[in-house]
Amino acid sequence: MPSIGAKVVFDASELDRLIAVLHQQGMQVLGPKVEDAAVVYAPLDSAAELPTGWTDRSEAGTYRLSRTADNSPASFGYTLGVQGWKRVLYPPRQKLFHAERAGSGFRVLREHDPAQPMAFLGVRGCELAAIRVQDAVFDSHGFSESGYLGRRRQSLIIAVECSHAAETCFCASAEAGPAVGAGADIVLNEIVKDGIARYVAEARTERGLAVLAHLAVEPATSDEIDIAHRQPQDAARQQTRSLDPDAAGVLARNLESPRWAQVAQRCLTCGNCTMVCPTCYCTTVEDVTDLSGNHAERWRRWDSCFTIDYSYIHGGSVRNETASRYRQWITHKLSTWHSQFGTSGCVGCGRCIAWCPVGIDITEEVRAIREAEQGR
């Protein structure tokens, strides 16, 4: 019987048992699978759906998924899904309430989210850091987002530490990975040796321990523990990008930098960066009615500070120019987020770099502004 904090190991065949146990406990299991030539996080019925033998390559403006050259048995040989767990915890579109005509007025009926408990399989260190950031966003300053918090409280997190880094990763400099921080119920390390995948597991909560108790596990050897310890360290050393440790100060001091106009010449204001970002939370509200006027609904959907309508007030938009919209995004993400929520809004996952059509790199933009500030 494993204990909290103890390292145990199980064979790849137990992944099916793990998913089955979670289903038996009434949870919907979500994890990585291959869809439309990408790794996405979606409901899993069995371990056969995991992206075994697949790996990804991310560069500025590029994402590609391919089979591993050595036909690897690794199920977690990719770095990240194209979008994070925000899509599950804070869906892109949510109905807030609906109203029905009642006599001369309307009766408003609130939506009740009958969210099924969920288990997230394959959460990376940076993604768990992003969930902690959104925990702060949705439960602070006297405000609580009941839908998010309800889903979050019912979620069980099985994290997997990275064994390698993508070209766009910079989580080490953002202090958000690759090692898994607080918040996981179980932490896994995938070890491939002699064509066989095994998993070093550590239960960090009683819920996680109860799940591992159903699996055929044995104590991890000192060699396996050492490999598991070194994997995220190796992934950190592979990272070539880094975020300036004083990014918040650099941006706060340079709100009128000429660099904003330069990056605006490339930026398409498409909003891709905000859509794939695991911490962005901007939304808008839409009201819709049927043709009879007897039924109305209010929906909340994701929005982006890159859309010109997002800053619209009576008389027009506050941020008409691309430069001002890009500055708003990056200064909030890396600077003013600190004063608002006590942390950075960036976890260094690099998705914004990979999915920017023109390959704009926020680490490079901060570096360029600092160099301009220093007269270089």
C-alpha cells in the first residue's frame, strides 16, 4: 500500500486500469489524444486513445505533430496540448441564464451547472501553474466565479512531469515548471527503457492515494527515482528562451516605448495568443431572443483585448490602434497582473509564440524594450 509522498512504479498496462478506476468513481476522464493533426485534451475511454508514439514540434509561428522516429512507446512524449485546461474549467461559451415571458413581464431562470466530477490526466507543470493563476483570478477581491470554482473543486489532477522541452518553452524562467508544483493529486514521470514505458508515481493528496491503491504498483528503485528527478531538470536545461526576471518593471517604465509601434507593424490583432493562453480570462456577454419574443438567453463567451470592440465605450473604442492593444495585453499579462492578483499572468508555456501567425515572441519583445531603455 503506497503512502503520500512515496515513489511507486507501475507498468503502462496499468494506465487502462487507472482510467477505469476513475470512471468507476463517477469521474469524466480528460486527457491527451490526437485529433486533427494535433494533441488536444478531450474525454478518454481507454489508454488506447493516448498519443502513444507521437511527438510535437513548436517554433515561432509553427506547430507540427509527427510520429516518433524510434516508434517510442511513450504516451506522453509530446510537450503540450494546443490548448490548456482552461477550456474545461472555464468553457469558451456558457449560458448564464434564460428568461421566459410571464404575463406582462419575464421570469428569469438561472442556469445550474450539473458538472460531473472530472479527472485531468497529463497536466504539465506550467499548466498546473496556470490553473493556480486562474484560481486567484476567479476567487479574489470579494469575487467568486461559481461555475469555475464548482468545476475546479470537483477536479482531480494527475500531472506528468516533462522529460524534454519544446523550442517555444520558457516555463523555467517563469518559475512555473517543468517540475510540477502545488495542486496535483498524483504526479507521474514516464520512463522509457529498452522499448518499455513505466511510470513513477507519487500521491500528493489522500484522493490521489486512494486512486493509486487500486493499481498494481511496487516501490520505485533508486535508479527510477533518480531518473524521475532528473527529467524536469533536463527539460529546463533544454529551454533556449527566457523571460526577463524584471519584465514587470521593464514594461511599467516603458509605456511610451517606440517598440510598441514596431511590433504593431507585424501584429494582426487576430487574438490567437489570448485564445491559446491558459490564463487569459476576458469575456463578453451576448443577449439573444427568439422571433416570438417569449424566450431570451444571456451567454458569456471568451473575448480578447485584441478585438477593437473589447474596449468600446460610449463614443468609441479606447484602443483603436494595434500598438495600444498589444501593449495592453503584454503589460497586463507580465506587469499589472502582479498588482492585481499577486502573480504573473504568464507561465511560460510558449503557446502564444507557436500560435502567432507571424511568430511574435513575448520574451523577445520584453528584451527589445529593455535594450532600448538601456540605449543599446
